[in-house]
Amino acid sequence: MVRNQSNRHWLKALPLPDPETRHMDLTAVEMNPQIILIIAGCSDGMLRFFEFDTIGLTLTMCNVCELDQHCILKVFSFKFKESVVAVSMTTDGKASFWNAGTVLSQGKEDPPVRPFKQFRIHELGINSSAFHYQSEYLILTTGSDDTSVKVNAFSLGGGDSVSILCSWYSKELHNCQVTVEKRVPRTPGVVASGHGRPPSGPAGLPAESRTLEAVWRLQDLGSEGGPFRVLL
């Protein structure tokens, strides 16, 4: 939240950062050998874009985008062809796709930049996420306050075209909010929640004193079988 002016008219009106605003999540992508783009999802519903100069060691805020006044819980980014795509996830259960190039090139007279695509993928807030991007496919796994886990496969087309190819969804794996998700290369992904139940994954999963609840593997099936499948 940014205060545009002071209630005391005799003071000079300056934008002041709200002390309760928090950076909920950060993502970074290298634009070139000198510049790193840092994107912050914030509790005031703002997506803030920064450029970090690795030579001059300076951090500059380039733009701020508002997203329906919902707290942004998770954000990630990846390079797609000649552009950078950022995905933000909020307390209303939506995943929003942004074109970072459009955000960075916005002029003062241009209208506010909005996501080029939004999907409602959960009923409540998205607390955790893990993604895998390959070629023209994005596989996004999310966990929510509503105790659900969801896997969506997105097709990324030319321009700002994004569509959901297929989904997998379950509310049976947890009895409280899903808090952690991680995809480890060449291994199954892991989902965890806070209720402390013992592991209930497939046979052979090592027993550990952690709240590991579900294991899946995303496997390339080639052109005949589609881009992926989900194994529980």
C-alpha cells in the first residue's frame, strides 16, 4: 500500500511505504550479464519490479502493478522465447500471468498493466507452488488454504497465449493447509503440510519424521501420450 498524500496539508505530500507492507515472495531472472530483474509479490496486492545492476551494485524500482487488492503469496518467473513471464498467486486462489517486457516498457501515459491471463485454480489462497518449464509447456503444482493440491499443465503459445491442457486435483491428502511444495530434478516432487501426520506416499518411500504426504512424478510420454502424466 502506498499513501499518496498526507492528511496534514502543510506538509509536503510524499508517497510513503506502509510499514505493514511485506514482500511475501521474490523471483529473479537474468536479463543480460549486467542486469537482473527482481519481482516482488507483496501483501498490499502490488507486484513490484526491480532491476539490480551487478556492476554498479544498484537496485532500482522500475514499475509497480496492482492486482485486485489481494495479497500476493507466491511469485515465480521464467524466460519464454524472447520474453520473460511472471506468474503471481494470490489469496483469492488465482494464478496471474504477466509479460515482464510490457511492464518494463510502460510509459507514464499508458494505462495500467494487467495480467494477460488469469486462472482460478483454488477456492482459497495459494500458499505453496512448484513449477517445471520445458519447451512450450508449464507444469504448475500448487497447494492451498483449502487443503487441496492441484497440478495444472499449461500450453504456452505465441504472444500472450496460455491455456490449460489438463489438471489433477485432490483434497484427500491433507487435513490442514498445504504449506510447502518442492520439485527436485529427476526425482518425485514432495508436498508437505503442518498437521504432522506420518508419510503416506507409495511403497518404498523412506519413512522420515517430516510431514511428507504425497509424491508424484511428471514424465514425458512423447507426442502420442501427451506432454506429461501424474503418478501417485
